Amino acid sequence: MSDSPRTGLPPGPRLPALVQAALMARYWPRFISACRRRYGRVFTMRIATMGTLVYLDDPGEIKKVFAGSPAVYHAGEANKMLGGLLGDSSVLVIDDDAHRERRRQMLPPFHRDAVARQAAVMAEIAADNIATWPVDTEFPVAPKMSELTLEVILRTVIGASDPARLAALRAVMPKLLNVTPWASLALANPALQRFGPWRGLHRRIAEANRLLYAEIADRRRDPDLATRTDALAMLVRAGGEDGQDGTPMTDRELRDQLMTLLVAGHDTTATALSWALERLTRHPAILAKAVRAAEASAAGDPEGDEYLDAVAKETLRIRPVVFDVGRILTEPVELAGYHLPAGIMVAPGIGLVHSSPGQYPDPDRFDPDRMVGTTPGPTTWFPFGGGNRRCLGATFAMAEMRIVLREVLRRVALCTTTAAGERQKVKHVILVPHRGARIRVRAVKDVPSAAAAGAGASSCMHRS
């Protein structure tokens, strides 16, 4: 880079914006990685429906974005496409003072102590789900993880307990949250929901709203509201009788935050857990070590927790669920040696940094040990984004991953496989295993009397 910042945008592919959009929709990580190899550490893309993006993979430049003024780097504006589902007051789609106040109100349910109070419920939900897994039959674990993480949110975040309403939420939410590219058109343009192809989406949104508003009404009139630990109860109290400053949220604002937590915390965590099992079953020695860590964790040994956390961190490094984050510039800035104009989006490349040999030696190697005893930097490991927009539920998601992995590894013996790793498949805004993370359970273990420490690393092989 020259000392004097350059005018104009960094180089990038000259393909039409529609073609680049199609390539992103089908080959997101591969396309971005190819551009990185061709154009260098900063490059420009023009994506239909999204506009002009400048990708960054230098941690130093990414730090400028994350530490920059939220008034200049607008993340909410970059997420506007989600507003049709999340609502216009969602913490993900607002900026400036409104975002700062909403984020402050939403932090308490996701503090470490609040999350720790939900650990037993998470473990119970995991155990119930694992008990339904088939034995000696290959199956995709992603749908099971999706059921599990949805149940965790419904019971710990929303606090749903009415059996009929829980059943209705379990039925409608997976259909609503499985957003197809076709449905995305009507979320970006809600007026389309009046027409035939999208009326089903409109009905599902209306049903989800009915159920969420019923939960909100129940919580508001609950005589035990002050002592409830679910996130919805804490949000109802925020700015109210709990002594916080600020204005209590309206029913509509509460609905938008609940939908945000469902969308942001359901498929993302389910996908991360699916990738973890996909990776573990292809690395017998690491699986055996993880099984021993799960038994140690169940016995209260913090070293067991540390290794399971390392498995989760390394999974999120090598298979990030989201490949990048975006910020729209509200005024010109200088980044990566260029004067960048207002109106474009800058995109710190999570997947690019996580796969950089400069940051992680032998980056294609799955190696949880590299995460043991270290705290990755906020611009070299950032699967939850960064700065003032770092995911509110990061602590919750990491605890959930550790607890679910612990319960899986201590309750079932998994077969290992020599099959090739599953490809990353684009599903709306996340990257999922293309075959659903297919695994095979060799045997169910006797819990709480745990099997031998290495029992999970069975040598039974299968073809995928």
C-alpha cells in the first residue's frame, strides 16, 4: 500500500451485479476466497440487491471498523433486508441512539450469571433430544440440533410453558425460520405477501405473532414476574420496576426482540453444533479427547469445560456459520489505503481471517488444542461479529454449545468415518453442512455411570 490513500474503490471482479449475486447465493465462501486470491486483502464487489461491498481481511483494518463510530459504520442499515421478518424495532436493524438503548435493555438476560441459571434446563432438553436418536443408522443430525436449539429458546428465552402454545410454536417456527430465497423477496417487500405465492408466509408470520403476543401478555400479568429468569420476563421488566433507567418496551418492541432472538439464536447455534459433530467424527483422536472432556465436565472438572469450549471455538473458526458482517458508511472514511465513499458497505471477512495462515498455522487443520489456554483476539476470531454490534447472545451460544456437546458425548458413542468432509452450503445468510451433518450412533451409554473414557471414538466406519 502507498502512504497516500488512493481515490476510487479497490479492484474486484467486473462481472455484472446479477452474476455476482448468483455466485454469492450459490458459492459464497468459495467465491469470496477466489476474489481474495485474485485481488488481494481488500477488494470490491457489486451485488444486486445489496449494492457495492468492500471486503476486508486485514485484522488491523477490521479493528478500525469495529472500533469506529457507530454513527459512521451502520450495521442496522446493512441488515435492513431482515426487517420484514424481525420487525423495524429489532436490535439488529436499528442504529445510533435507538440501538444503544435497546442493546442496554437486552444485555441482562445474556450476562454470564443469567446464562448459568439456564444450564440445567439446556442439559435436560439436550438429554431428551438425544434419547430420540436412532442407533446404528446414519442420519443427518442438523434437524435434531434445530429441534433442540429451538426448544432451548422457547423455554429459556421466551419462557413458554403452556403445553398447547409450546406445541404451536414448535410447529410454526421451523417453517417460518426456514427462509428460502423466494420467501426473502416478500420479507424485503412485505406488500408481496398479499399475493398467492407468499400468502403462506403471511399466515405463518401472523400465527407466530399471535403466539408471541400471547406470551408477552402472559408475562405482563404474571404475579411472579419479578422472580422469573427467562429473557422475556427480564425484557418486560427492563426500564420498568426493576429499577433500570429508560422506557419500558411496548408489546410490538418486545415481539420484535423475541423474533430476533429466535432467528439469530436458533439456526446459527444448531448449525454450529452440527458442524462440531461433523468435524469430530472425522478426527478419531480429537473425538476421544472430547469424550474424556465431556466426562470430566460432567464430574465438575473445569478442564473438561475448557476443552469442550476449545472444540466449539475451533469449529466456529474453521466452519464459521456466517462468513462476513456488514457496515454501511454514512460518511467517507479511509480504510486499507483507500478513500471510501459514503453509501457503500464494508464487510469484515470472518471466513477470510479464520482461514488465514498468517493468523492460524495450517488453517485447514481442525485442531481444538490451538484454542486451549488462549483468548483469540477480537479481530482474528470473530464468529459473533465485533464492536458495539457483537452478538448479544454470544455467551449464551457458547454455553449452549458446551452443554449440548457434553451431553451428546457422554450419552452416545459416535462412529468415526473416513468420508470426505461435508461442503459448506449457503442457506439464506448462514453456511450449513450440505448433507445435514450425517452421523451414526454406535451405542447408547449408561448415564450417569459413564462408559470408559475413550468409548466415543469407535472405529466403526461408514460411507457417506
